[in-house]
Amino acid sequence: MTTTQHTSTTDSPLLRALTARVPVAGDGPAASFQTGLTHTPDATVVPGGVADVVAAVEIAARHDAPLTVHATGHGLSVPAAGGVLLDLAGLAGVEIDAGSRTARVGAGASWARVIAAAAPHGLRPPSGSAPSVGVAGYLFGGGLGLAVRSDGWAADHVRSFELVDADGTVRTVDASTDGARFARLRGTGPEPGEVVTAVTIGLLPAGPLTGGGLVRVLGPADEPGDPAPLHEWVSWTADLPTEITSGMSVVPYPDLPFLPPHLRGRRVLRVGVTVTGTPERADALLAPLRTAVRWDDDTVAPLDPRDTARVYAEPEMPHAYLGNGVLVDTPAPAGLDRVATRTGPMTVTGFRHLGGAAGRAGSVPDTVRGRDAGYLVSALAPFGADTVPAGDARREVDHVLDGLAPRVAAQRSHPAFRFGPARG
């Protein structure tokens, strides 16, 4: 069933046209992981099927009303301001075809749903570090998966999209029916007026898979930390085989009472590791890094796809944040020092090792950025009334990224890692 939610008290031709086609529910915005931005549409439509999407697209076009699509809200940067908001929460079904090793996934589904549906068949999707992220939006950015160096970008595994065009036509888009649009959707995303309603994606064997995190406390968050472990990680990644994918994050946790005591007020380095192989093979690959750095915690072990969130242990609670990411050949050494020693408002800095299968061309054309890069470097900062203003948070993000890559590299910003409100 489709529901239409009033978010405006003004009766209008647009609202009358929508309510003539679909039932009307109560007020309220779509749920969103990003809480720093709020949708303010004239109406929110929660389609229960493709026919409902077609109706909403046609009505919005007829009334010259902007159409905004919302799934989980992780990558929200431009909220709806008037017009029609399509909340895809009702299009979250997952169908597994174990024989063809594919999943047909509704555009409102999160990766957690796909992981749970595929696991009983001994399969896993090319999902990323946070299972709560929406499938469609992740693929529009290319999809940097947990095992991207062995799996390739998640977009490489897309078989087809189901899409409602700006004129209300339902299309199946794949490499043979519309190669140019298929390439654009895999790396850039839909154009205004287009609504992807489902995607069919290839699945991978669930195992063997080994992964987890290596954790080192660098010192108090409000004092300069030791940069040596950051340099050791970059050196270790220089000659790794494709079967291991790794990332590094540095989190200066504030001194807040709700945080665990071992994190509160500490600057924490975490190295996430995923190996498409046995624990013994993972141990052999990790031996140099384990020798070079004295780790405070080490959770690398056999990894069930349903437990992949533990690799990077990213926050699961919705919050207000902004950020950016750039593609570089290698992180600048002085920038690594800055990350370890900087003080000030909380800024989380992340590094993802690319190369391997992530550096190879896909079997069909796409618009994925990063195939020619060695690393993706990102910075993310919370903002809001209880932290810092958005402008201050943005300056901290820029300061961190400017130190990690030449300024020209900012032109290689990765769209999938641009979060939060636009500059201004």
C-alpha cells in the first residue's frame, strides 16, 4: 500500500491529486540516519510497489513539483524543500536466487537485509563496513566493500536496475538494453526525475572469510598522539596481495559519560581487516603489522557475513555529521602526523586501501571513481547545537584533508564520501 503523509497544512492541487490516487496517512518526515538535515516536502509518499512510484512521478511532473527520493538517509546532503518526497521504506524486499547467485533487492533495503537473506545459502553480497547503509545509494557511488581488493567495487556485481523514468515509464536497465545509463547509475547515480525501484546484484561465496579489528590507543584525545602506528600501517599496505583489504581510522573520542571507559577521552586508532581466506592465511599476512605495533586489542578471527559490522565498529545511532573524501596515490606523511597530533573539535579520519581488484576495469563500462587511486582518505565531523556549528566542522574536515593530499587532489573528491549540508 502507498501512504501519503501531509507535511504541509495548506491544501493544494498537488495534495489533492496525490490523495485522489493513494490513501492519506498522518504527518511526519521520513526516518533518516542523518539527523543534521530535515526534509520539508509538501507531501511524503511511501510507495508499496512500482505502480505507486509511477503514480507519484507522473503527478509530480504534472504539477511541476520537485521529486526527492529517500531511503536510509546515510548520504543525505540536499533535503527536500517542498514538492514530493518518495520514502522508499516500503520497497525493501529481498529475493535470493541461489542457483544464479543473485539477489533482487528493493531500493529501500539496507545491506543488513541482503546479508541476512543470503547467509543461509552460503552467499554474501559485496557490502561495506556499515550494514545499515541503503543498497541503492551505495551502488550509485560505486560501492567500496569490505573486501574491495578481492571482490572489486560493488557496482561491478550489478546485473540490472529496475527504474521509473521521468515520464513514468518502467524500464529494466542493464548493459545490453541501455549501456550508457547503466554505466551512469553505477558510479554516478540517477538523474533528476529518475527513480530506481530495485536492483539485481551478483552474490559471492560466504567463505572462507576472516576479519576484525586491531586497536591501539594513541593517548588522550586532547593531547598530541603517537603517529608511528599510522606510518606503519601505510608501509605494511604497500605490497599486500589482493586477498586482504584493510582500512584505518583515527577517532578522538570526547570525554562524555555515555562512552565506554576505555574510549572516553582517548584518541583511538583502529585498523579494520578483511581477508578472503583462512585465519591461518590472515595471521601470515598480519604478522609484520602485529610485530611493528603493540596492539591493545585484536579481534581478527573467522568472520560470518552477518557479523561484518565488527570489522570497523562504526556508530549505529543516527546523528548529525558532515564530511568529504579524496582519492590519493599515498597519504602524505606530514598529514599522517597531523591526524595523530591535532587537537580541537572531533574529526574522524579514515583511510581505505584500494588497488587489487578495485583497480581493474569492470567487465562493462561504468562511472566509478577510484580505480586509479591507491587510497581513499576521508574525514567526518559531527555538528549541531551540542557539538560545533556546521561551518566549524567543515573547516576541520578541510584542514585534515588538506594535510593528507596535495590541494589538487581535492579535485578527486569521491562523491560517495561527501556527507551532510553543502558549503555556504
